[in-house]
Amino acid sequence: MEDAFELWSVTAACAVGHYFWRSLGVALSGRVTVNSELFNWVTCIAYAMIAGLVMRIMIFPAGMLAESELIDRLAACVLALAAFYAWRRNLFVGVSAGVVVLTLASWARTLG
């Protein structure tokens, strides 16, 4: 019973923290101009975090992705980016191309 209380307490604390920052963002969103230096800085930080996460996943994967070869992951990433830009920045096409390339490359390695 004590474990359930701790779990619900942590869940409630996370929900309160999450909705606090969300509501603060909604309250402040009307005051931030899209072309401001602050907004440009936040955008750069967001892109840097995404790039770092992608590189972390590519170089040091976990779970099932760790079973694939680095060259397969890199090829899938390059071809996904190429498909993304070739189809006028269509995210669905880019992600689908990456999944297909990685799946086919991993499958081809099991054949030979």
C-alpha cells in the first residue's frame, strides 16, 4: 500500500509541475514576439538539443536499435534526409524512408 501511495504522489507531483510550466508558457506566449532575440535563442537551443539527441541515438543506440550496424543507421539517416528534402520537407516521407532503409539494410545483413 505504501508503494502505491509513493507512486501516486510522484505522478501527482509530475502532473503539477508539468501543468504549471505549460500554463506559464500559455500566459507568456502573447508577450513574446517571434522575431525577438530571445525567441531566436530558444529556437537555436531547441535545434541543438534535437541534433544532440539524434546523434546520441545514432552513435550510442539502446534497445533493438543497438543490434543494427552503425553504417546502416547512418545510411538510413542520410537517405531519410534526402527523401525529406526531395518531397518538399514532408516529415512522413522522410521518417518512412529512414525506417524502410534501416529495415531493409538489417534484413539484408541476415541473408548474407
